[in-house]
Amino acid sequence: MEIQWLLVVHGLVTLLVVVSLLCGHWPIFQGTFIERIHYFITFGAYDYFLRFVAVIFGSRGRNCFLAVEHYLCGRPNPILQLLYLSILGVTYFVIVKSSFGYIPGYYVSELHRYTSMLAVGVGVILFLLTSFSDPGTVTAENVSQYISAYPYDNILYVEKECSTCKISKPARSKHCSICDRCVARFDHHCGWMNNCIGEKNTRYFLAFLLWHFLICLYGAVVLGFILVGELKERRIIDILTVYYGVENSFSSLFPYIVQWLLSAYNTQILLIMFLAIVSLLLAGFFGYHAHLCLTNTTTNETFKWQDYISWKRKLNEAKSSAAALKASIHAMNGESKPPKSKWRIFFRRSPLQNEEVVRKNNVYDQGIASNLFEIVFPLSERRSFFCRKSE
């Protein structure tokens, strides 16, 4: 039983670390221990590691490590793309070698040998489409059309020039320092794709997330049915209840069944856990980006709105504090008339309570149907886009 609990603890710790690393910066985790774990993994541990490298190898070793880091994180490279293909290929190979021998089985038909190959093939195609498609590069030839397609809201975006590309910067665009280009409706730069996610390839990116979530879920379910079929064919429950006298109840049979599965099918158990964890992460990513698309917002704009609202609240708090201080000074100097009733003093609102409520005003949100239509059929691929002119 110790081994089973160790596997459960290992799975939970792995899930916590992966969620903290990938999602710890999300607003929903702000102020939680997941955000603190994310900070330690992404900043704290890195700082300690650099100090360790400097102590052991000196400044030359530290500079060498920083050069490698710049290549991996600061410029386009295929490292994560190759890592993705390796993970996908190795996982599928292990599934084929360890589990295809049980197909067909009691609950799993021969068809799943071919549907699994088709599913992986479609996943690779979506990966290649997202990685090598144009995200919506802004050039001198199309900048006027993009400026007309995405008007400035004068909150997050104002009319200005890109200091690197030396062209006007359309609203919702951003210059990617890694790819060294301006991208229309910029969402983020994805290292796994070695490409930016922007106006033209957000649809492929969403399809990639959704399809890989379904692949992982499908794999975990099929492997589960294989194990249940083996349990049925080998009549393990009958053996436990008849020959070993175990009570025919879930609570009594469960520990013995788990022990038998771990001893005979440990590879399948580990694969199910791995696929389940990855599917949960992909579901979270897809849900987050689907929400952004349905509200016509990008990841880049989400952080911009957070910064703007935070700045606006601090400004309003400062104004309210100044008004409250001014009112207190006038009251001490006797320049203002006291209220006629003490009840008015009790129920009178403080100037701090009159603070203006800051709300997000996304002018690009045109409703769920129009927002989804814009993702599936980008503006730059419509005939009307080429007829637009910057005013």
C-alpha cells in the first residue's frame, strides 16, 4: 500500500508543480501559494542557480550559461518544437509497445489501432500549421489596412510608431523582440511553436489545444478500458471473492485490485496518470484562450488592462485621499459649516468612499458570434480588408 500512496503523492506533487509553473501568473491565482511557487520556479530558483554557477565556475561559466539561455529564450530556435515531437513520439511508441497487444480486447475494438494513428497525425498537422503559418506580420504594405481594421481605443492603444520597424503601429499589435517583427492582434510568443500567436494563426493554436486535450483524454480512457477488460477477462473479482474470501464490496476489493494492476500493468497506470495530468492542463489552457477569444481579448491585452486598472485605481485613491485631507484641513480651520444634525455626521460618506469605480471598456468586443467569426475568419483574409484605407 505504501507504493500506491507514493504514486498518488508523486502525481499530486507533479500536478502542483506543473500548474504552478504554467498557470501561477494567472489573475485567479494572485496572492495564493501557487503564485509563490511560480515565482520561486521562474525567478527565485533561477537567481540561486546563477549564484551557484558563479561560485563553482566563475564569471566565465556564468556568462557561458547566459549565452546559452539567450539562444534558447531570446531568439527563435527549434528546441521546444523538437521536444514536443519527442514527447509525442515517445509517448505514442510506449503506448503501442505496451498496450496494443491487448487490442482487440473485451471493451476495446481493433478500430482503436487506426483511430489513434489518425488522432496523432491530425495533432502533428495542427502543430505544423501553428508553427509555420504567418501570425499576421505588419508590414509597410499592409499597415494602413490594419490601422483601419483595428481603431485606436485611446486607452491601451494610441497612435504611435514602432521604434524598431519604423512604421505606424496598429492598435492591438506588438513588436515581438524574439521574432523581430510587428504582429497584428498579438496574443503571445509561444516557444513550443517557435512562433508568435496573432491575428492569422490564433484559430490553429486553439484547434491545437483542443485537439491535444481530446487526444490525451481519449488515450487515458482507452487505456482505462483495456485495464477494465483485462480485469473482466481474468475474472479477478471472482478469484478475490471466491478463493480468497474478500468481501464483495468496493471498499474491500479496491486495495487488492489496485495492487494487482500496479504489479501487472504499471506502465499503463503511469501512462493514464501522465495523460490525465496533461489533459487537465490543456483543458485549462484551452478554456482560458477560448474565453479570451469569445470576449475578443488577447493575453497581451489582459496584462495591459491589469496594469491600466491598477494605475487608474491608485490615481483615484490618491485623488480621494487628497480630497479627504483637504476637507479635514478646512474643518479644522473652521472654513466649512458643520452639519445641522449629528446623524448626518454619522451617515455622511467619506470622500474616500466616493472613489470612481474603474471598469474594463473593451471596444473590440462585438459579441460572442462576431468575436468567434473574427477568429475563424481573420480580418486580413477577407476581401474587404484589402479595400480598407487608413483615414
